[in-house]
Amino acid sequence: MVKTINMKQFISVLVLMDSSGKLIPKQIIWEDKAYVIDKVIDVKRAASLKAGGIGVRFRVIIGGQIRDLFLDDYRWFMEK
């Protein structure tokens, strides 16, 4: 039986901060490729159940697929 290990993939994120201080992620860089975030559909404090850790989870739509993007102590990551 092969066991899969899930890890955090730290990434670069282009973010807009509005006048109230709200963060709005607009684009991610994953393995040297840029992906536009089509829409942010949910933002809340949550744990990464696959990779571990807790932070602010941004549930986003990228290329028609729902993905979870986490902000943990000023670093952005996704579950790999």
C-alpha cells in the first residue's frame, strides 16, 4: 500500500488590499506559472486538513475549479 504525504506548497500571490484593509487575492504563481483567480467565494479562519496548519482560508475559483488558498503568518500556501 502506498501512502501519500500531503504538504504545504508555499506560493506567491498577487493581492489587492482595499481601503478597509480587506485582502482580495487576484493571481497565484504555482511552479513558475501564473493563474488568475476568477472569484473568491468564501473567506474564513480554518485549518488545512490535508497539509496541517491553520490560517485564513480563501476558497477561490481558478479555471472553473474550486481551490483552497491559505494565508498563515504572512505566507500563502496551497495543499500539494
